[in-house]
Amino acid sequence: MRTLSRRSFLLGGAALAAGPLISAPPKKRNVLFIASDDLNNTLSCYGHPIIRTPNIDRIARTGVRFDRSYCQFPLCSPSRTSLMTGLAPDTTTVYDLKKHFRDVLPDVVTLPQLFQKNGYFAGRAGKIYHYGVPSDIGTPGLDDKASWNKAVNPCGVDHSKEEPLLTNYTPKRGLGSSICFHASEAKDEEHTDGIVAAEIIQMMEEHGNEPFFLGAGFYRPHVPWIAPSKYFDLYPLEQIQAPPFDESEMSIAPEWAYFTKPANWGMTVLQRREAIRAYYASVAFLDVQVGKLLDAVDRLRLTQNTTIVFWGDNGYHLGEHGQWMKQMVFEPASRIPLLMGGAGIRTRGRGCARTVELLDIYPTLAEVCGLEGTPPNLQGRSLRPLLDNPNAAWDKPAISQVRRANVGSPVDGYSMRTERYRYSQWNGGSLGEELYDYEKDPRELRNLATDPQVSGLKASMHQRLNEILALRRTQR
């Protein structure tokens, strides 16, 4: 019989002990899913000349910044529903702020549900699905219970104490669509978004040893613009300029294209500048809260295994075309920030000029995280090729839509964005069309829809848009 030396015995034992570790399945990748509310592309990583967002920029440096990313519907609930189900608004039939998608699609598997089915802890704090801001702060709103193992509905001093201090506040007036602001003396952590950050950090601490999908749903920069005063101080009023505007811009597009009537809601140039400053302050406040999450990922040694997604639910007008807020298919309302960085993202610190949609996030995360059981009817396309190579071939346009109330029947506006052009149609074109060339006209000041020189281009875009819409409607 062979006699083993002590060294051989110990080495053999070590090998046996190491065996299971070598054959163990790889650790599942975490996802930190960061949502902003009514954020346009006023971020320094997108080249804004004034605002500085160093923490959001950190995400951009670890991955890909999508420069032509668009929402499906520039309104909170339809947009968020579409992202979280992977289905377009014409499939979910959610066009307003009241209807819940489960009433139409009771068995749909949402994005966080798919993570749960793959053994993940899924938690959220704040607004991932829709609820009204500020009226529903502190409540579940239109949340989806099946999506989460844990859900927190924070409520800070901005809602509980400071709303009566807002400019133009009246007790019975809704604040969710009012241009109003307040420079708060409360600390960051006393505000709702400060609480969102703290709750997500706590979930990281409690579930860092298991795979997680954590949704951090921030409320700013949605109105009312309540943020600590120090963030207002970052942007002196003399630095703020209102976008150029001429009254003729209100007749470039069909009447249905406009949401703000009269232009700028009658605000003076000074009032517009004050409102823009409050928006910038809210973005700066948001950025600091995002930084707290990123710091926690590093502190808890989760960096190497956590994919980070930062997204906006819709864009936001700050006076372009005399328009404010959203519910339009002009570029400022339909374009959104989208950053994907961290673990699983091969590219670092580059922009991508391809047109992408919020619909694309669901299949992308499913692929990046290697999830099983991904629903076969998702209507977006995985962005994995663009995460590997932002210049990869890509022929997919982005579709945005809005619905206008109208006597008799609603008016639907659909818009298709390619890398160079946007084509929009109102009730199939019977109530007007738009065509813009962003290479020559980035401010959308010349509607080419009636220009015979581009009639062929318009016809091809009209046909392709309606083919995509028909396909999505048949998938209900």
C-alpha cells in the first residue's frame, strides 16, 4: 500500500476542498435600477454647458451613454408601464395616469418579476411604477405588488411640511403640473429623495450576499421643485438663460402637437429663468442622492458584480417651442437620459448614437444577467451589441406617442425617430404631419412634411411607422 506524506495529504485535501469551488456556478449579477422623474438631458455627461452632475457622470464613465434614447410615451404611467412590462402602450393600453396594466394583462411577467423567478431579491424604494407627485408621495400609488419582495413608500418634509411654502401654492390646486418651487432649509436626508437613497442603501446592506434587483425611484426633478437651498445657490440667476422663442414657432407643427397654450403659459422671461434655475437645482439634488448609492456599492464591495442602469421616464420642455413639461413628441419631451454601466458592460465611457427606446431595457438586462424564462413577446431589442460596440450596425428606430382628449374620440400622435429624422403623424396623418431633419435643423424650426423634395422620405417613414404600430397592436 502506498504511503502518503503529510505534504501530499494536505495538498490532496486542499484540492478536494477546492473542487466544489471551481465547479460552482458563477455568482449572479446584481442590478441597481435608478429612475429619475421628468429628467431631460440636462446632465454634464450629455454636454450641458452649465449644470454639473458628477455622480451620474460616474455611471457614464463605467459604461455606455445612449445619446439618442427615447421614451414610448412622454407621461409617467404609460412610459413606466411600457418599460416594466416590455410592451408598448398600444399593447398595454395604458394611456393615462389611472389605468393599471394588470387590468388588461393580469398575467404579464414584469422585469422585476423575472428577476425574482431567477432567484433574486427584488426591492424598491420610491417611484418605479407610477404614482402622482406630490399627491401620492408616501403611498403605493399604482405600484405592482407582484413585482417586489419589499417596497418602501418614503415621505419627506418636501411633501409633509413644505408644499404650502411653494410659489403660487393654493390648498386646492394640484401641484403635479404647476410651475412652482421652494428653496428648502431642510437637510438632504429629510427630503423624500434622501429617504429613497437611505432605504436602498439599507437593502444593499441587508441583501448584499444574495443576488438583488433594487429599484431606486427618485422624484426629482418632477414638480414641485423643492430642494435644499444649497442646490439653488449652485446656479445664480444671472447664469440662467431662457431658450430663444418666437411666436411663429407655435404654428410650425399641427395644433395637436402643442401642450402649453398660450406659449410659456404667459410667463415673463424672468419667470422662465427662475423656473429653469429651480429645475437645475432639483437635478443637482438628485445627482447627490445618486452618488450616495454609488458610494454604497463601492463600500459594500459590490462594484465588480453590479450592473447599474440610470434612466428617465420622459423628457421635459423648459420653454423650447414655448412649451413646458411633457406630453409632446418634440425632441425635448420624448428624448430621455439612459446610461448603462458597471458589471457586464464591456465598453467604458463612450456614447452611442444609435436610436434606442425604453422598451429595450427589459430584454437587455435579461441578456446581460443571463436570466431564464424571458417572455418571448417583448417588443424591445437587447442593447447588448451596442454595449459591446456602440458603433455596431443597428437599424431600429424609436417610437414615441401621445394621446389628446377630444370631443367624440381621442387624437393620437405617433412619432418615429431615426438617427437623422423624426416623422410624426396625428390620427394617421389626417390631422397633420411633421418631418424634421436634425442634421440641418436641431431645434425643429422647419417642418418638412409638405416639402415635395422629401416626399419619398416621408412616405417611407410613414409606412415603416405604421408597420411597427400594426405589429404592436396585434400583440395584445
